[in-house]
Amino acid sequence: MGENRRALIVLGSIAAALALLFGLSLRHGSYSSPPAIRGKAPGLELHFFRWPGVPLRAGETITPADPIGISYRNLGNESLWALIFAYDAAGELHWVQPHHTPGTRADDLSMQLAASTQERNIGSAAHFGDLPPGPFTIFALVTPGIMVTSRIERLDPAERNRESLLKRFPDAVVFELPVTAAPQSPPPVK
């Protein structure tokens, strides 16, 4: 009985240490786009990072192996709601949060960004797989009320930029992160 108890204590200690290390890996410097949000969403910060916690900045290159994570701090008094999506070089829509398949009949709802002084991850890391090489722009549309995914899917190609999103959704705050998708690696020569 004593050996089983010791084994459980050792396993519990290892699990606690791994959880602590994982939590520390998610800590990263403050970076958001745009850097300061005032007026419509005071105190909101969004952070884009390569999992697990390496900051992702405008202009950087991502590869299919890069899972992208997003975290936030909402120092305001009210919950906000976010739809997070991206357009690739071919103009294809990719959903980050909520996980949604474009063109499906079901509408998914925006993610709640509850008021919080602590930094929180938004869902799990997104995997984009093979993307066409070139521009890849991630948007976060943050609104005071719930939105549905079909409102983004119905956008005209000319509206797939920050300025047009702000005109279409005047009560929103729009974060934009332009990066570049790297060309696929050629298969190994046999």
C-alpha cells in the first residue's frame, strides 16, 4: 500500500510541475494590434502568439507547423464578443474562433471575452495547414453584443479589410495582424 501511495504522490508532483511549466510558457510580453484601444473597448488587449507563447508580430512568416494562439485581457466592466478569422492569399476564409467550417448551415456565435484582469487564452491554438504562400491576415472583430459567423461569410471581397469592417460594423473594434504564409516545403527526395 505504501508503494502505491508514493507512486501517486510522485505522479501528482510531476503533473503539478508540468502544469506550472505549461502555464509559464503561456506568459509573454504585451503586444496587441492596434496597441491601444480607447473608446469602444477601453482596457481590451489581444495577444497573438505561436503556441506556446512566442509573440507573433505583423510582417512575420508563419508555416503550416505554426499553431497560432490568441489571448486577451479585458479590463473593462462588460463582457465583449469576438469573431476571429483570417483570409489567405487566395481570398479564402479561415475561422480561428469559433472553430467553424465556412459555408455550413449552422451559425456559430462569437466568443465571449469576459471582464478579467488576468490574461486568458481564447479557445485552443488554431492550425491552418497548407496555405497558399503570400499574405495571410488575421482579424478579430470585437463587439459589445453577440455576432454570428454568417455575417462575416457574407462579406464582399472588397470588404475584407480593417477600414471596411469598421464601416460595416460601426460598434466594433477591429484588430488586424498581417503576416505571410511560407511556401510549402517540397517533399523529401527519395
